[in-house]
Amino acid sequence: MVHNPETIKRFEESLRRQERQLEQSMLSAVEQGREVAADAALDAADQAVQSYQKEMLFSQGTSGHEQLSLVRLALKRLDEGTYGDCIHCGKTIGLKRLEALPWTPYCIDCREKIENGEIEDPVRAA
Ligand SMILES: [Zn+2]
């Protein structure tokens, strides 16, 4: 890794904080989903609203889950000493980009290629 240890430490702290927050918000999303599902005596209109809410909660849970796996992957790369390097091309990810997206496994070039479908996203494919 090319970035200096103090910078890396700062990213590690923010990633760990984020990991905790995501774990907590996912737990509460699941609990809310259960409460919604458990509430039985409803008329049709209420049920429609509730099933919509349930879907929202579950989809939030899903994207939270993806986010959490990215954060955990970043923490793993911190342990391995490869944090800050693009997992596709190995180039150092710019500091500004890491500050905005500390969990990102890709440099800006590879991210664009993934969005354009030029290369496969191994994180999503995994
Ligand atoms: Zn790259």
C-alpha cells in the first residue's frame, strides 16, 4: 500500500464505524419487517400499504447487506496490507476517491469500465 499509515488508520476507523452502523441498521430493518409481517388484522388497503413498506424494508436490508460486504472486504484488505490498491488493475486508488468512498475496491478507471460493462465486477460476480 502506498498511502501513509496515519491516513490508512483514519480510513480503518471510519470503515469500522460504518461496519457497526450497517450491522445495527440491518438488524433494525429485519425487526421492523417482522413487526409489519406479524400484524395480521388488516383490511385490503392497509395490507397493500404494509406489503409495500415491507418490500422497502427488505430492499433496504439488501443494499445494506451489499454495502456491508464491501466494507468488510475493505477491512480485510487493510489486514492484508493491500488496502488502497485497485483489486482489478493494482493501481493506487486516489486519496480523494478513498475519502469519498473508503470501501471502494476499484480505481476510478476500473469503476468506469465496470459501469460500461467493459470488465466484469468480481465483487458482484462473487
Ligand atoms: Zn483499477
